Amino acid sequence: MSGKDLDYYLNLNWTLQEGEDLDFDGNPYHYIEIKEIPSFLFCAKTSQKALENYKTQLRWTLQVMLEQGIHITEPGEEDDEPDWENLCP
């Protein structure tokens, strides 16, 4: 056990990816994704509401991941770019 609990993960500096899209009726909505947690997506009517409320869903997502023993990639843990020198000697 690493000793890292839910509060530890909730306070990390996650890489938020924000965007806007249209729902099925053509109404705009705002969403937040977290780069390190590909399964995470939170939607709200405004950008402000999305930023105010995404942490509730993040808490639930992290809690399930911890309970199921799923590895949680922390911000800065993995580089986007593969290490080509070691992959292709």
C-alpha cells in the first residue's frame, strides 16, 4: 500500500482539458476532461459551473479507482513522447 489516500489524489494539480460542444438539441455545454484519467468527463451548462463542480465527480472516480486497485497516473508521471532512444536502439 502506497499510503496515498483519496485526499492526496484530490489535491494533485490535474491537467484539465476544457472545451465546449453542442448537445443533441443544439444547445452549448462545457466539459472538463482530465488528461491523466482518460475515462473522466464532466459536463455543465457553463464553464464556471463545470469548474465549480467537477471535483465531486473526480472524488467518485478516484474512490472507485482506489477501491478497485486501478493505477492512478499522477500529473507529470508519464511523458507524452515515447523514449525513442531506448525503443529503437
